[in-house]
Amino acid sequence: MNQPSSPEPEDLPAKPQTLAQCHEVIGTLGQQLAQLREQVAWLQERVKLDSRNSSKPPSSDVAGTSRPRRSSERKRGGQPGRKGTYRTLLDES
């Protein structure tokens, strides 16, 4: 999908003197408005893309977009009641 071209400042019409010129200016501005709306819609779609919904690599994602981790009620490490694993002791002989 290619980005639509935006109107240049020199493309803006001069101040109209007659009613016909006013209608021409309105038509030109309407076309430019339609182009700008299309461009804004295209840009908004591009902003929504990240590595989860496109082929972009994760390194291109904006920092801070990951969800915070949910804290658990349990403490870190082995929990009470867990059977431990130990090395069997060898005889001293």
C-alpha cells in the first residue's frame, strides 16, 4: 500500500474574485480534503501495526507496549508442601 501524496502549499488557490471562482476553489478544497482524509486513514492504520499483527520484527515495536506482568499471591521459590529433590548420600566406607 503506497502512501497517498499530499497537496503542496503552492497548489492552494488564490483568493477568488467571482462566484464561479469561489465554486472552483470550493471544488479544489473538497478534493484536497478527500485526499487528506484518505492519507490520515492510511497513517492511522500504519500506526496500529506492530510485530503481533504484521510481519514486522519485534525489535521495531515501540518500547513500553508490552503488558505489565500480573503479580501472584505466591512467593518466589519452592512452595510449602513441595517434595524436595536431594542427592543421595554415599556410605563413608
